[in-house]
Amino acid sequence: VVSTQSTGSSGINAEYGEVINSFFTFDHTMSKFLALILFLAVLVLAVGSSNCSLKKKKLNKKIKQYKKRCLSKGFQSSVGCTSASVNRKLGKKVLKKCQTIEEVLKKCDFSCPVDGGWSDHGGWTDCSADCGGGNQTRSRTCSNPAPAFGGVDCDGEAEESQECNKSQCPINGGWTGWGAWSQCSAQCEEGNQTRKRSCSDPAPAFGGADCVGNGEESQKCNTQPCPVNGGWTSFVAWSQCSTQCGEEVRPGKDLAATLLQLTVEECAAEIVWNLRDATPT
């Protein structure tokens, strides 16, 4: 009996071993016989509970029966088989029968392959750039259902990507350098001149901000005093004549003949001549 246990019943656990050990503690032939019967019964139960009792032909028949009588009527499989969608519930009798069939199939390691199915995609990730073109991704899992019982994995990619924020980035304006000063508005005694720059280095674009500041500035120029040229005043009155008579006075060519006709007595009179119009007053 011990040899039979070690060679033909390797699957017997410690509980069954205790039964065998108890066999050697009994005395007399009847006690040994009863222990042997008990051992064989336990052995049959152990082997029958772990191994398939159906041959290949009967197993295939049982599978067809399972699909036709159970799965096609909406029985919810626990071995990965797809059940038909039906509106009515199974009766208790049919339900119990299907559970019994399924238990037999489980002992024969039967299960329906479940091919994997994709879940819905999750949300898109944040774009990698605010403008000018970035990238974002979203993912899904092969869990609707997950592949089981030798079913195939999902076909396709678990992650996909797309471009985002492809609009041009705003370009803020920048000033060029200042141009040359304009010609001064005056040559002396303070004039004014200007110079300019433009908001084009770069020019604002795609909603960018304009340049800050002024495109033109001015300054004073030629602040030195202007040169002053000399100018004559008007003539003042004639001074008193150096002699009272006898001398010929010629304030102008037009009066020369008249003055020659003056008598000596008339020379005694004081004569004041106006140089501008040569008229005596």
C-alpha cells in the first residue's frame, strides 16, 4: 500500500497520508480491510475531483450543449465565454443545469478565449507649447475587456498624439536705432532739431505689443548768440559855423550860385543849414 501511494497517487495530500498511517495502527485483519476501503474511497474522490472525467468526444459534445442551452439563452459565463443578450431571465432549473455543465467544463480546464478590447481614450494632455506648434497625447488601455483564456491582445496603439496650438506666437515690437538729427531750425540763438526711430526691429505681429516710448525726440541747437554787425546812427545837427562871413559855404552844389549872391551884410546873419535837404532854417 505504501508503494502504491508513492508511485500512483502523487496527488494525495497530507490528509490522505494520515489515513494510510492510521491503517498501520489497527490490529487484526478486519481493521486492515476497513482502513484499506476507506483509503481507496478517498483516493477515488481526490482523483475524480481534480481530473476531467470526459473523453475528447464527450467533452466537445458537452461544450456544444453549454453553448446551445446556456450561452445562447443569456447565461452569464464564469469561464470567459460570451453570452447572448436576452431580455428574459433564466429559470431556476435551467440556471442550475447550466451551472452544473460549467463545473464539469471547469474540471476539464475549458474556457472561452476572450480577445482584448480597447477602452475609450482618456483626455488629451496639456499642449507642450503655448503657440507656434506643440504636441499632446492621449492614451487608452486594453481592458474592455482585458484579454483572457488565451485571447488575443488589442490591435492598434495604446497612445496617439496630435499637434496643438499651431497658431503663430505673438511678436512684440522693437525699436530700431535712432536716425540722424535733422538740420537745426536756426543758425544761432537757439533752434530746434529732431531725430526719429521706427518700431520695426521687429515690427509687432500676431497680436504682439507695440513698442513702448516715442518714435521721435527733439533737442535745442545753435544756442550761441548771433553775430552783430555795426550800423551807423543818423547824423546829428550841424555844429556852429567856424566863421560868420567871407567864407563860402557849400552844403550842396545846387545852392552854390545862390550863396555867391549874398552880400557882406547878409553874411552877418546866422545861418543854420540842414545837411539832409540842404535847406536853411
